[in-house]
Amino acid sequence: MKKTLISISIIVLLLGVVIPVSSDISLEKNSFQIKINQDDDFDLIIITNAYLISELEPLVQHKNKYGIHTMIKTTEEIYQEYQGRDDAEKIKYFIKDAKETWNISYVMLIGDQRFIPFRKSNVMPFDDIPYDFLSELYYADIYDSNGNFSSWDSDDDEIYCEWYNGSKAEDNQQDLVPDVAIGRLVCFTPDEAHVIVNKIIEYEGHPADPSWFNNIVVAGGETFVEYEGFEGEIMTQNAIDVMKDFNPIKLWISNGELDRLGINIIRSINRGCGFLYLAGHGNTHSWATLSQEGETASIFTIFHLPFLFNKGEYPVCILSGCHVCKFSKASCIGWQLTKKQYGGSIATIGPTSIGYCGFEWGGGGIDWLELQFFKEYANGTHIIGDIWKDSITKYLDSYPIDWDLPAYLNCAIDAKMVQEWVLLGDPSLMIGGYPSLL
């Protein structure tokens, strides 16, 4: 979505807020080793740097406890054992090897770009600025349509997935279909890894109480004044229609529940919800929606996050707005929301670049992916990485990519939408937690 956010200063005054003093869940740390042989199967591979690995042992134990067979591989090991044109390709070759050797389904990248390199795609439908953008789909799209390793660089110039405005694609062998589900925890320090690991263990360790989990909080208003209707409200209503067993909490411009400072968003999250869907505009550190006159009507920013105290009642968040999950920026609201201690989300999904809606050009769009996410959940798929993977796969089934067309046509927009839609969280996460073990 093309947008200009109106910068405004906000002062959020909350009286009587007491920061929870309950301690994080902790597991006794015992030395552990995973014996690997060619007959082992693993469900989840965690790729991280040795600097962060000390905080991840409880997560491995937790995943194995619930039948998600898990192993850790460090980037230091990968770089020594695998060949590739750069470190990102070495990691992708390892993922291919792990898929073929251990039949993995999920890959969790733990670390920011210093520890786990990112790949940038160069699909440019409209001379978008910035021209390139982050794509975690690179790591998930292991094979091309012929079953060969997909480098995303068929012309071997080390510029990936090139498709420039007015021209056919220079790299045209990738099919973009994810062969594994991938998610990233953009941890900068071991302390950050400790916080998010404990959140995952806390969240999955017991079934969520329906009193809070069965709430779906949605927010939206006018997204584009040039189109008829309040697009953000239409998009979130579509999700509500799919999530029939959930209690909708509608924070809309039209019903007066969405205030300018976003106070009601904070309140609704703190009351507990299983899902949070914000449909509007965005940048790396904020989300917003407009009034019918095109003025900023409500905002939700990283400066709101200190006032979230929904400990133990973390929603899965779908953020709809440009750049909201551009995790190369420290201020990325998608990651800040996920890593928030004592509150925030358990995982956040959104675009790393400009998110176009289908009604802007009569195609699929970011709104198609978001609605498909809720359809997949409602149809019984409850592991978040499977939902992400299946949503992208079905998008590509519905809107096939023709790399020989000029980039300003629909196919290039479709390619960009699936490439930029990232999961900031654990791809093996069981939404709503696991049943209690006897």
C-alpha cells in the first residue's frame, strides 16, 4: 500500500500501572547432546549463532517434550561444512540437506542480520523505493519447479530475483513455493533470546483459556480515500466472517471505537485475545489508519508497547501495512511486538516492504494472504508455520507467476507479495498451546 503517514506526537498517560513482578518460566538446565544419524528424523531445525545458543537448550527440551523433534545447528558449523557463493547460500544448502536427510518441516532462524544473513529480492513492479526488500522466502523455497536447487539467481550476477519495471524477469527459474515453513526470531542478544524462548514455552505449555483466547481484536478504517468503502474495516470484517467461533472486538473508525491515540488498541490487547489484526498503513515503527477525509485517525507505534501487560495472553498478530515487519531495522514494530517481555504478541506476520492490496489492481494482494491465513486456521491448521506455508502456496496456485511478462503487470506484484510476507516467530508454534500432558 502506498502511503504517507502523518507524524504526530502522542502522550499516553496511564495511572496506576504496576509492572508485573512474576518471574519468567525457567527450566533447569542440564547438559544435553543430540545424537544424529542418517536414520533420525527431525521436525524443526534451529539455526543460530554460537553467541545465542546458551539460551536455547530449554526450547529444544520443550519442543521435544511435545513431539516436535528438534536440533540446533550453528552458523559456524554450516559455514565450515557447506559450500555456496555467500553465507546465505551456504545456509540454504544446509536447509536443503536437512530436508532431504531428516525430512524437516520447520526452520527457525534465531538472530539478527549479524548472525543470520538475510537475502534481498529485486522484484520492482512500479520502480518501488527502496528497490530491493527482505525476503525470508528465499530460505524456504529450496527447489525450483524442476526439483533443482533454487538459487534465485539464474543469471549468476549475485543480484537476486531480478524483475525490473517494464522488463521480463532476469532471474526466472524460481517457483517461490515454500518447501519448508520458516520463521525468524530477530534476537540481538542472549537476553532477547531468553525472553522469547520463555514466552514460547509459557504459551505452548498449556491450552489457552477460551475466556481470552476466543477474542479476535481487529482495527481499521479508511485506507485509500480514492476507493469506495472503509477498506480496513472490510478486510477485518472478512476475517471475522471466517473466524466464526471467535468473539470479535471491532475497533473501527465507523463505530467510534478507534481513538486517535490508539488507547483502545492497548486496552483490548491487555484484556486478552487470541488474534490481533490491524489493517491500514504502516512504516517500520508504526501502524495507522485514516479518516474518510484522509487524515490520520488512529495510530499504534513502538511507543505504545511499554503499556502492554498481557502476560500469558499473547495474540498471534497479523500486521497489514507497508514495512511493518522490515526486521533489518531495530525499530521494526513487528519484531518489537513479538519480543516484548510480559506482553505483546507471540508471533507477528506482515510485509517487509510495500504491501499492495488486491483491490488496487484487481489481483491477489496482501489482503488475500491475510484472509487466507484466517481461513487456514478456521479449517483446522493450527501450527503457524503450516498456515504461513499453505497460504503462500495457495496464493501461487490462484495467481501463477509468469516471469516472461513485464514487471509492471500483476504477476510481479503477486511475486513481491509472497516474497515479502514474513513470520517473525516460531514456525512450529502451536496456536492456542498444547493440551496438558498427563
